[in-house]
Amino acid sequence: MEVSVKAAVRKWEAVREFALGLPEAVEDHPWGPEDCVIKVNKKIFLFLGTVDGPQQPGLSVKLQGEALHGHAMAAPGAEPTGYGLGRSGWVSVPLGEKGAPSVEVLCEWVEESYRARALKRHVKELDARIESND
């Protein structure tokens, strides 16, 4: 179990870093220091929670595409996000489960969630960035 907690924390940190690198993404703690969220245009696109709480590290993302949403829901321990958010396409995925998604897959989901919440100019900037890296 200890190994998976460390691996989960590393994934959490990598995903947080990726999310904060997206155009105009900002970190916020609207419900206190233990609840980390990442926003664009004042809209949350990533719930990260905490790495040192009673529950294992995890994240929640908004996935609108049926295939992506289904893929995320198939991850070990994944479930629709609480507080009614699951009805809007939000999925919560624990990071410490055996067979949990890789950092690359998680970052794809974060980017998709970002695109669903960002303004057109943010998406345009992201696409330009991606194109210049190809």
C-alpha cells in the first residue's frame, strides 16, 4: 500500500503541474487549504483535493465526450463526482488504485476538462502552443 500512496502523490503532483501550465490556469482553495482546485476564467476544471488527507489522492475532471467519459469511468475506483456534478459529466478517479491511469492519460483528461471550461481564446492559445511543439 505504501508504494501506491507514494506513486499516487507523484501522479497528483505531475497532474497539478500540468494543469497549472495551461493558459491562464490558476490554483485556488475555495473551501480551505485541504481542497485544491485549478480554474480557468473563474471556472473549475480540475478538483485535486489533497495529498495528505484521510482519503488517497485523486482528482475530478469534466469529460463531455462519451468515449473519454466511459474510459475514465472504467478506471479502478472511478465514480461520478458527488454533489450532482456527475450528472454534468464530472468523474472522480482515485490515483492509488492498482491499475490507476497513467500520468499521460490523466493529463489528457485534464486538458479535455480545461477545454470544456475555458474561453475560446484560451483554447486557441493552447492549440497554438501544441502546434509549435509538434
